[in-house]
Amino acid sequence: MHVMSSEAVHVDDEPQIQVEYCGEWHALAPGAPYSIGREADLVIDDNPFLHRRLLQIRDVDGIWILENVGSRLTLTVTDGAGRLQSWLAPGDGCLSCSS
């Protein structure tokens, strides 16, 4: 699953991140967290073993933060080419990309 585009875009001088899932693009604006999971802003699966909210993307002073808001699953995050990887354990929110 490709979750985040590699570039931040600016609309009305507000930094935005674009999220792509199954060919659908969603623009995230600063100020409101965006959740991904079984029952979230972006629903990725109806598997009852997946968290209702697993990943949250939010803006903190112009820095976009990825947070694993689940309680049991570790997330693997990679760049578009698969060269870089990072693991987010439950409760971690340390991965970021600047706008």
C-alpha cells in the first residue's frame, strides 16, 4: 500500500500532504489529524483484527508526523522505491516529513 506521496504540496499557502490508497487521492490540510484503519477517515480493510484506528497523520508546526495509534501492531513505512524503511511500534510517533 502506498500511503503518502513523496512531495508536499501547497494550496492557499497551507502545506498539504496527499495520501493515495487504491488509486484514490486524499489531500490532508494542517490542523486536523487524519486517521487510517478499519473505522477511520481512510478505511483500508474490514478485517476485525485490524485496529479501528491504526495510523494517524497530523501537522505539528509545519512538520507532518506519522503516529502508530494502535495498541498491538507494528507498522513498516517505506519510501516509494522501497530503499528506506522505518518501523513504528504501537504508540510511536517519531517519523516525520517536512512540508
